[in-house]
Amino acid sequence: MKRPMVPILAVVGVIVIGMLAIGFWSTSRPASAERVAEQYLEALSGGDAADVRALLADPDAVPESAWTAFEGAAEHLGDAEIVELSETEDAADVRVETVLADEPLELRFALAKDGTAWRVAEPTLTPVTMTATRGAWIDVAGSPMPLEGGSAELSLLPASYDVSAWPAEFLDGQDRVRVGAEPASVELDPAFTDAAQTQADDALDAHIDECLAASSEVLDGCGMTVPWPADLAEATEITYRADALPQPEIDLEAGTFQATGGAVVATVTGLHDDGSEGTYSYRTDSWNIYGSVSLDEEGLLLSVN
């Protein structure tokens, strides 16, 4: 006599539904505080800014420059271990032991409940002071940032960052800063590159050429004496003949330049008060040009006195 199959199938169905319900409950319930802490450490170790951001209660607490620097960091955290986790109903404090740049590092951070989900209450940010003896910018892990008075401060996530003088075309100086739990600093004393000297030389040569170009007025900063108003009411054309070019001397360290020892003749054609045309020549035997050299985000800038 065959046993009825319906009761057996019903029991099997109840078991399957129960297992599916348990599986759904286990996969859909929020991660524990410990698991969120582990995910945060995994994201920091992997250099994954998007994953770190997703775990923060307030992602905007991290400046955009810090996110960019974190993605370009030279080294991220090594293996991390949670050594202490104290948890209440809606908050948790975490103490971690890890490694950064082959040195042990201890980090602490707090978790808070956002509804039913745990989030990192405050990102692990550490202030870093960066100074440079010259230059108006500094590069942090591939992200240039301006200096004010030769220094800047940026809060960074834990990692090791390459810091260099910028623009690198004109300044040579770099260091690596390890950012852990304590405030850090990095000091650069960059040197000017050969390219900086070449650009300064080219810029001064170009300025001298501009001074000698024909025009209808005497350009400022050319170091010439051309007193044509004593003879003419209006100048229509001024041409120049350099009997001796001023010899340039640029001191990038001091931020100054000079071009001295030149001689130039300016020939001015124009109109007298009565409308008649006249041409006069004026010679400058001490043709000298002085000025300063500075460096900004655009490169080297020559300013004529």
C-alpha cells in the first residue's frame, strides 16, 4: 500500500520556505558594528575612496582635496586588526592595530547608528603641515594646492603621501610623509631646475627684443630715456638701434635680475605743433633694466622695475 505523498511534500515545502526566510533575514539585516569597522579598515587598506566615503556618516566632512590625495597615496594601511570594540545601543568605539610604511600604527575611531545601520561617525583625518622655502604651490600625491606664506595645512586620511615642490618643471624637491594618528609635517627646500633658468633667460631676452621693436610709444620698463616731447607734439613712429645689448644677469635664489651695460639709439618721427613732420634721435649710453623674478602656478614671472 502506497503512502500518500501530499503530506511529505508539504513538510518539504515548509522546510524550504523556512530556509529561504532564514537566508533572506541573514542577508538583509544591517551589518554589525564590528563588520562595519572591518569594512572601513578594508577600504582604507585598499585605497578605495568610494568605499570609505560610503561608510561615513558625513562624507562631506572629508575635503575633496583629501579624497584626491588618498586615491594617489604612495602607500596605504597594511593588515589591520581590531583589538578593542566597546559597543552601546547606538555608538561604538574601535581601537585598531595596523602597519603603515613598515611601522606599527594604532588608530581609533567611533561608529554611530544611522537608523538601523552603523556608520563611521567621524573620518580618521589627521592634520598635516607642509612648508616650502620657495614656490607658491605644493603637490600632494599628484594634487597641487596653493601655499600661503610658504605653508599649507591639509587634513588627510591615514596613508603615506608623496609631497613635492610644484611646478616640478621649475622646482626640484620632494619628500614622503607618513600620516597616522598624530599631526604630521613635511618641509621642502626645493632647488630651481635648469629649465627654470632657461625660461628666465628666454623671458628676459624676449623683453629686450620687445623694447627694441618699432612702436608709437616708449614702453615702460625698458630703461631708455627718449625725451621726444621736447621736440615734437606727437610721435607717430619710434624705431631703435642697439649699439650694445645690455648683458643679463639673473639670480633665481635672490629673485632678482638685471641687464646692464647697453647702449641704444631711439629715432622718433612725428609732428610739430604746426603740423610739419620731424625726425629726432636720442641716445641712451647707460641702457640698464632691473627687476624681480617670482614663481606662481603659471610658471616664472619677470617683473620690471
